[in-house]
Amino acid sequence: MSQRITFIGAGAWGTALAIAASRLPGPRQVRLHVRDAAQAAHMLSQRVNARYLPGLSLPAELQIVTGPLSALADEDVGAQDLFIVATPMAGLRQTLQALRDVPASVAWLCKGFESGTGLMPHEVQAEVAPQLRAGALSGPSFAQEVAQGQPAALVAASRHAQVRDALVAAFHGPALRIYANDDIVGVEVGGAVKNVLAIATGLCDGLSLGLNARAALITRGLTEMTRLGSALGAKPETFMGLSGLGDLVLTATGDLSRNRKVGLLLAQGLTLAQAVDSLGHVAEGVYSARTVHQRATQLGVDMPITAAVVALLDGRLKVGEVVSLLMGRGPRGESV
């Protein structure tokens, strides 16, 4: 049976996965929905996403579409179809509302917490489209490498087997391994918190604190992530997998990480506004750090690295004071 895969959002990650899906054999139709009509026209004529993935050609099999989302949702959609929401967190709610009545599987790529509500993606979906069979595709991955066909592994997370199976069918192949997981809470917590910890690691490296300090920061950051996830109902073992440890290591140490870059730029003396403006793309950790800290505080979960990042982003701590604050904490057992 032919699978129709529709990506909503033509940023770097959505485009990269659309390219990857288009390369796989078998009966399938892959479409990339572009919100801006001018950008869609350029991608159609030039067969490249010049803004987000310059220099990487779009496969001939990949269809570029535009127009209102309601038109996509009103098509003859079947249960075998798959919608991939490739918007930032800020666009998730509106997109899910447009898709709320489709019988197809729906999955999102965004990682973080919704600004204002503090909700994770699956909690947003439960509010606006509770009847959807939905989930998340997450894990350690940079868009540029996936678009180039370099090896990577991702996690298909959902409480619905139909969604997990649809994601595996859509993406599993020679260059991408897809592992199924029913712990969507753990997968989403890992995807949100690792961005905050990557800012801290970038700061650590930018201050030339050494590899020992980096290793300690990543390890203790993983402990913070696991604490919060467990308090929210996640399985602790999820954080030792791709969407926890794997995504944390990649985002905290990879040179293509935007969140790590924010920390590096802050260490160089740039203001937060200057650091964010210089990226040209969204760094979700900047926007989700406060929400991560708020939810941790509400649950009584101790997250000192996250708290220090928030204080730095809010201007309550200077760059040099972050290290003194963390190293000045009293002794305790490692499991605490």
C-alpha cells in the first residue's frame, strides 16, 4: 500500500527529513508544505532550500506544495497517510488544530515547551486535538548531516502503535535507523532539557574550562534531565537512550548545535540578543529554559545547572558567576 507523507514546515529539519524520506524505495508520495508562496516558488524552480539548506539539492521525487493547511486536512486522507509537523514549538498548536480531524497518523519534530502555557508537545495535542493518533520523532540529529545521507538513528515515540509503525515505515532505511518507544513523556523531556544543558556546555567550552568540566557538566545534566522526567511520569531508562543521553551529547558537543553556539557566544561577551540574532535560526533552549525551570520548581525537582542558565539568560548572573555558583554547592551523594 502506498504511503503519502506530508511535511508541514520547510525549515532545515523538515526539509532534511523530507529529502531522506524521498530517497527511500517503495510506493510512496512525499510532499513538503511551504507556508510562504514566494519561497515555495523558488524551491520549485531551483530545487534547493536556499535559506535553510543551501547547496543541497531537493530530490526530483519530493513535491513542493503551498496554500492553506485546511486544504491539506480536507483532502482524501487515509489512515495510511502520515503528517509530519516540522514547525517550531510556537507553530505546533495552530497546526494541530488544522489537522485535528484527520484519520492519519501525525507526528511532530519540535522539541521544547510551549511559551506561555509551559506544555510539552503531547500536552498541547491533548488540549487541541485529543482524538488524533499522534507522536514525536526525536533523537540526536543535525539536519545537514541527515540531508547529506550520513548515518543517524532516531526514536519514534507514541502511545499508539499505528503512529510508531507509520514513522518506521516512512524513515527506516540504510542511512536512518528508527527505534520505536511508547514513552513519549521521556522522549519529549529529553528533547527539551538537552537544549538548555547545551547552552551551559557551550558556556563551559567558551570559557576554556577544560574537558573534565565538560564531562562533569554533561553527566550531571543527564541527572537533572532524568529527575525531571521521572517526576513527570517518564521511564528512567528512556534517558539512557537516543532521545536522552544521545541527543544531549550531540547537542552539547556538536559544532552544528545552535544552543551550544549561544553558550559560546555568551562566553565571548555578546549579549543574549546579539547571540540569538547572529544565529539566523531558532535556538529552542533560549525559550524553553525558563519553562523547564518553572516545571521543575513546581514539582520540587532540583535542577541547579538549569537554574544557573536561566539566571544567566535573565541577566541575574554574569558569565563568570555561573561557574562559581555551581562549583560552590555543598557536597552530596552522586545519586542525589
